[in-house]
Amino acid sequence: DGVTLLSDYKPYPYEIEKISLVFQLAPEATKVRATLAMTPRDGVADLHLDGEDLKLLGVALNGAPLAAEAYTLTTTGLTIAASALPEGAFELQTEVEIAPAKNTALEGLYMSNGMYCTQCEAEGFRKITFYPDRPDVMTRFHVRIESDLPVLLSNGNPVGQGAGFAEWDDPWPKPAYLFALVAGDLRATSGSFTTASGRKVDLNIWVRPGDEDRCDFALASLQRSMKWDEEAYGREYDLDLFNIVAVDDFNMGAMENKGLNIFNSKLVLASPETATDTDYERIEAVIAHEYFHNWTGNRITCRDWFQLCLKEGLTVYRDQSFTRDVRLGALKRIDDVAMLRARQFREDAGPLAHPPRPSSYREINNFYTATVYEKGAEVVGMLATLLGAEGYRKALDLYFERHDGQACTIEDWIKVFEDASGRDLGQFKLWYTQAGTPHLSVSEQFENGTYTLTFEQVTAPTPGEPEKPPRHIPTAVGLLGQNGDEVVPTQVLEMTKGRQSFTFTGLAAKPVPSILRGFSAPVVLERDTTPAEQAFLLAHDTDPFNRWEAGRNLARDTLMAMAQGATPAPDYLEAVGQMLADDAATPGFRAACLRLPGEDEIAAALAKKDVVPDPDAIRAARRGLMATLAQRHEAALVGAYEGSAVPGPYSPDAAPAGKRALRLAALALLSTLDQGRRASALYAEATNMTESIGALGLLVAQGAGQAELTAFAARWGADPLVMDKWRSVQAMLSPPETAVEVVTAIAESGAFEWKNPNRFRSLLGGFAANHAGFHRADGAGYALFADWLIKLDPLNPQTAARMSTAFETWRRYDATRQTHAKAALERIAGTQGLSRDLSEMVGRLLG
Ligand code: HT7
Ligand code: ZN
């Protein structure tokens, strides 16, 4: 029935010593000849090679053409009967023809603006040649590319080059999903890195002619990443060459192909005029992420795709740690948790909930999710918390020593931690195998100097998992005295039961607890506290994450109450003033505290309390609170706005970026009072994209900014990456009354290149983030979105399926909205020829 099960895993019956590939590139008819040196593992067996959309030109065994009766060809591959195969080693050769110019799915070999490139993860190699396209089959690749294009790249080292061809050899065995080929008219920005053991590695960032001046930051980010991985994990790079190529048409962010990373151009190209502070931070993080995969993913890979979080969760944890170390640490944790809640908690609470290590799927591309990546990273973080920094490093050293060159499972990973620490992690493993976010409620008791915290954990059922046994939850707790001093420093309480108490003795007075410091576990903490206590923590907590969290809780509670008709809580308004005045806190931290929870987060919080969220009321509450804060603290906000201007040349470093963030956060509030006067002025004088687009967004959010939008388009019309911002800002921030019309007008203008995933995401992804616009009561938002998914699906199923998660929360809303959303989903489901990708998603969304 098209379902793949973890429990069905069987090793591949053949070993492949090496593969030699020859590509004769042509847009409509590329020829691929593959020669595989194979040996049966355990006696001769039927030999299956995956293959899709390939035109078979010939099969030969040990140099002799294979008779047609010896093999069967289906739409999914080629099977050679055991009876046609020799006892021992043999060489199998196939030749196929493919049409990269017609490949709109951007999986396998495809073309982007005249250049050839590949995307093979997860199962794209089977669209290039017949091969066992599974991560546990690892082999050495030799590649010959024949083409007149000037730059011809593949994995590993260049071993031959001449007129119209290049040859590459990768000495490290790898699974097919890490294969890459690039051919085009490209320019390099080059540098080098000398490893700790003294080897010089050549580094190149390859881009289209004209983009060379936007590559310096990417190159420097790569050098920082290489250094950090040596220092933090003892991992050196293992080839003499590392290439990164920027591609304009790409389904995701980037891809860690061995020695030849391929990137979405938006995650490489940066200049102060065209990229925001957030873009810079993200470029650095993704460059690091893909580089770190060289050890966690490539040298040690996954046995099968169920183990995806083995490489992704760990590599996200590594890139988050890197950013924390090279930028301002505490803020990074705040941003990561905000993102985790917005995306992963949302996923975990809806119809698409699944464990970080799922046990079945229809389409693996649908499992590159926030749960596999971000929750996967949280689970690694909890292991680090449980073992401590030294214990964690010891475990990772053992992991690399024990499993280098292997394709592993989550069981192998857990065993490493058990062996390195001597602990039993059987219960901890539930984090990998069960879906859902535990809710942790806390109560306190104080008597005769003894303070007791009692925790109770409950996880609601998720699709297919009615019972949820208790998890092993590391809860970092510190206790503060009434004057704000820390009376008990942070300690990690390990909860393993459904209900459990922890005591602290010898206290002079009842303390104020700071629970789940640094967000030590991905749970929802529920605690009946007073606004006064939250305000105290916002003012005094020594843990920066919990300090922010206290403000966030206050803001969320205030907004929830306001969305149901209440007026803003005075404690919150007061606390914001104190926080704004706290010069000891960094500007970036103050900016994070000033930003209010998004409308979707408020809707989720209401739904959790069984209140049906009203998107219009939520929007009104949020805007109302912004105006109230602005009135109340106008002078301080003007001070923050003016005082955090950053003069001089632009630098993307954390400190100036934090100042700009504070400036824009203050401006967002002030704009509710000045009719956009300051935002207009900032737009006119801005010399960097952070402030230009920030100011433009604030104007659009007020239903204004027409002149600025026109000026922006006139200036940047020829730069698609910058125009993506212009589209997103309008789709995401236009008032709900006009958002559908604004999006429709942009979509229907001839200039919208919807087949490019970045363009599509900028507009439709932006619109999905426009909470009140997308969830418009008459269903026009849902209908528009469904129209575009139906249009994209036949060309690019992967991106269409990914974007369908916009509908993940449809059951939260009122009956009228539900009726419209359901109709839109059913219309998608009923579309003729729907892809496996999108039909799996819609099925689960309706499920
Ligand atoms: N490992 C890479 C995942 C990826 C991908 C997956 C499916 C389809 C297209 C894709 N492009 C990249 C990226 C990463 O996590 O590093
Ligand atoms: Zn990754």
C-alpha cells in the first residue's frame, strides 16, 4: 500500500566496491553510464536497483550485454534475477538517458538558469541512474563529466581535466544521497583553511557571474565553522578541497554533498544593501550546519531514512551551539526556542505529529520536519544536559571512534551515551520514539525552611499513539531570594515518573523558583503564578532565557485575556518599562523582550485552554497592546529608537545587529502612535536592508507604504532575492481585509516566477504567516492557498507538500472556518493525478 516500515529493514544483499559514472551532459538528453563493481554478501540473490524516470539504453554484465529475459524493468527500478548472476564478484554496467531541462521537481539532475546541478537526498539519485538508492549502501565514486561548460564539479578531488571534460574521485565511501554534480558558467570566491594538523584546504564559493561580490561573508563563515569543529568536537576536514555552489532553484536551504555543498543562493549571497541581519545570521548557521554534516551525516551516516534525526538533530544541535559560541549566546537560545514553539510545538499538537524517529512513512520528503530537525536537536541537548559538558564530549568522541564509516541507528547512538556514562537511557529513548509535547505542571510548598517542588507530566495522545508513558525530563532549576539573589544555583532535577517531588532544605525564606532554565527540555511548563512573580523574574532572573521567558509569559497571558475582552494587565505594562530601562541588559536582549508573541502563538495558547481562537480579535488585541505599550512608554521608546542607531559602515556582528533589532522593535511600537512618520523617515535614510525592509514592513502593516513599495520595486526589480522580501512583507503583513487581494495581484502579475521555490515561498509562505489574512472568515485565504498548491503540485510536489503545512492548525478555529478549510483540503485531495507527496500530507491533515 505504499507504506515503508522501519520494522521491514533488511540489509542490501550486495557490497559495492566502487561506482564509476560518466555523464554526457545535454539539456534534453543527458547520457549517464554507470559501472558498479559488486560482490554478493551472502550468496547470490535477486539484485534490485532503484530507478525512476530513466530511459534505459543498455545493461551489461561483465562487459557482455544482458539478455532482456534476465531482468525486469518497472516504474520503480530494475531487477536482475539471481539465476542470471555469477557466484562471486562481477561488474554491472547500465546506460540511461535523462532530461535535466524538463526536471521541474528539482530532485535528481536538473537545470537552473543554464547550469546543471543535482539534489539527491533523500531519494533523488534513482532519477539519475539505476542504483541501490539507500543510505546504508556506501561506496567510492569516480565521476567523469563531459560538457563544454567552463566549470565541471563533483565530489572529492579533481583527478583529470581537459577540453570538454573533468574527472573527479572521492576517496571516502558514501551513500548515493551525497553524490553531487554541478556544471555551468560559474565564478569562484576562493580562500583556504589550514587544519589543526597542518593540511591546507582550498575553499571555493561558486556563483553566477555578477554575484561574486556577495560571497565574502559565506567564505568567512565556512572558515569559522571549520575552526569551531576542530575546537569543540576535535573534527578536522578530510579532503584538500571544499566547494560550495549557489543555485537559484532549490527546494530547501542547502545540501551537504561530500566536498561539494550545494546551497540555495539566498543562503550564500549577502551584502549590507541586500541582506538583513537575520539573513547574515542564517547564512552563517547554514554554512556551519552543512559543513558539520561532514562528520555527522557523511562520515557517519544513517542506516535508513527513519534514522534521519541521527544526522539532522545532532547537526542542528551542533550548528546552534556554534552560533551561540560565535555570537551572543543567550539570545540564540531565545530565538531557537521561539522557533521551536512556533513550528515544532505546533506540529506536535496537530494532525502531522510524529516522533523524531518515525516508524512508517509514505513519502520520506515529508519527514524533513521541525520535529526531526529541531526537536531532534533538543533531544541531543537533553543528553548533553544529563551527561554534562565533559560527559557529552566523551560520548561524542566514542561515537566518532566507534562508528566512523558506518551507517547507524538511533539505537547505536543511545548505546554510545550509555557506554560513555554508564547510565541506562532506556526511558530516555522515548523522546525519539514517541510524538507529542509533554505538559509539565508544577506546584510548590514551603514549610520550616524546606521548599518542595512537585512536578506532574502529561502528554496528550497523538495520531496513532493513545498511551504516553512518562518521559525522562531534565529540569534545570534555580531558586532566587526575595531580593533577587540566587540562593540555590542551577541544578538539574531528573524527572522520570508521572508525578515527582524534589526538596530543597535549609532556606531562610520562601524562594522564587526559576524552572526549566535555558529551556532544558522541550515541554510546556504550566504553573499558576501571579503576574507579580513573573514580573519579578523578568526583572531579576539570573538565567537570561528564563528572564525572557517570564516576560513572554506575561505578554502571552495579557494577550490571551485581551483577545477575550480584558484590558492589559498593569504588572506587564510596568515590567516592560523596567526592562526597557535596564541598561545592563544588551540591546538585543531588550529587543527580544519587547517583541510580542505572534498571532499564531496566541491562537495556539487559547486553543490549549479550549477557547476557540478568533483571528480578528487576536490581531486587534496584539495591535491594541502595542499601542498601549507605546503610549505608556513613549519617551523610553523614543530614547531606545534614537539611542540605538548604529552609525558608520554596516557590520553583521551580533552587537550592532542587536542594536538594530532594538531600534526596530521600539519603532514597531512607536509606529502605532505616529502614523508611520518615523518608519517612513527611516525607510528614506536607511543604508542597509535590515532597516529598509524593517521600516517597509511596519508601513505595510498599517495599510500604508505604497510610495515606498513602488520605490523599492524600482530599485530592486532586477534582483529576485531582494524582491522576495518585497513580496513576503506584503503577503505577511498586509491587513487581513486586503491580504488576499494583495497576494492575488502579485501572483497574477506577469512578473511572478512561481515555479521557482524561493519566489513561491516568498509570496505563499508569507501569506500563510499572515494569521488573520490566511484564516479570513469567508475562507478566501484557504481557497487561494489551495489553488496555488494544486497549481504547483504537478511541477514540484516536494515544495507543494511542504507548503501544505499551512493547514496544520485548521481544526483550532470555529465551525465556519473549519468548513472552508476542510473544503479547500478536500478540493486538493480530489485533484486528478495528485502527487504522493501532497496526497500523503492532505490525507494526514484531514485524518
Ligand atoms: N540534508 C539536507 C536535506 C535536504 C533535502 C531533503 C529533501 C529534499 C531536498 C533537500 N535539500 C536538502 C539539508 C540539511 O539538513 O542539511
Ligand atoms: Zn542537515
